[in-house]
Amino acid sequence: AQSVTQLGSHVSVSEGALVLLRCNYSSSVPPYLFWYVQYPNQGLQLLLKYTTGATLVKGINGFEAEFKKSETSFHLTKPSAHMSDAAEYFCATRAPSGYSTLTFGKGTMLLVSP
Amino acid sequence: EAGVVQSPRYKIIEKKQPVAFWCNPISGHNTLYWYRQNLGQGPELLIRYENEEAVDDSQLPKDRFSAERLKGVDSTLKIQPAELGDSAVYLCASSLDGTGGVHEQYFGPGTRLTVT
């Protein structure tokens, strides 16, 4: 079974600072991995995904994530935080073959201060 | 292109009352999902439809929850009777298909249900 663990329910950064949101996965085979963002009172929006190939994936809004098999991690980063990045971020995983359910982490709320 | 539409956006009911949520997926998307998101948690799948067929409903509490997707387009999720523990956000999502390829799931804004 696939699972993800997001470290830290809340992360606070100053505007312009580095954003680092942590996600570790548990899987017997390299899974597909995703990061979603959820703004208040809105649905989830896909930021980026890793399936196969290049381990550094770039997404929307300047975010990127690196798949590290040795560390079973898929941390989300952004070099410079913007006030508009304040939202909740969810890491998700699914098995790579056929169809399988997306399994989400508990989420990390990103707070950005001026 | 219109996104996934859900209604109502908010619903407050007393326990033991019935409630229904409606979802209109993105045009052309064959796969439709209903998720429940409890406070402070990530979404959890309740049911997945491929066209009009429910192909994964293992997490749907069938004693009180029911869903339908007539004609493989719109879908309705119903709870009868509602319990206090059903308070959550109910999200609908759709994708081109659910098999094989990693087609993105597009989420609606959700219905926030409060059971008092």
C-alpha cells in the first residue's frame, strides 16, 4: 500500500525566503508522486507530478520537487516565497501500474509573512 | 473551459436529516471521483466512476451513503441519515480517464457540510 507523510502541519516563512515543504513516501516500488495546492474555500490544484524520467520536476508558480529514491522523499521547494503562496499543500501518491487510488498526506499549511 | 462545478457550496443540516450534493464534471471527462476531506486531513476517496459505472466504492459507507452518475455525466452523492461525524468537505473531481495513464484530476470547490 502506498502512503505519504508530510512533516509539519504548518510552515511559516517570510516573503522572499526559501520555501521547503517535506514529503516522504512509503512504497514497495517507486510510486507516482504529486503535489497539490488548496487555497481557502477552493478545490485542489495540481502543482507538479513525478511519474518517470527526470527526478527534478518543475511545476507551476515557480515550485519544483525532487524525487529521491534513496531518501524516499519528494520535497517541494520554491526559491522565493510570495504572499500569494499562502495556502495548504498536499503531497499525494499512487502506484505506478494500472489504476490505483490517489493517497493524500495530511497537508501542510504554508504561512507567508511580509 | 468551465471547471468542475459543485453545489451547494455550503450546507447545514440537523443530524438524521438527508442531504444531497451535486457535481458536474469537465466536459469529456469519463472518470468522476467523490472525496471526503475531514478537517485537518487530506481528501479520501469515497467512490470512483468510469462513465456511469461505479468501479471503486470500497470506501463508501453504504449503509447511509449512496451515489449515482446517470448518463455518465453529472453525479449526485447522498447521505441519509446524516450523522455528526459526516461534517466535512465533499470534493468532486474528474479526469479524462482513470486507467493506465496519469491523467490529472481536476477538483471542484467542494461542498462544506455541517451536521448539528
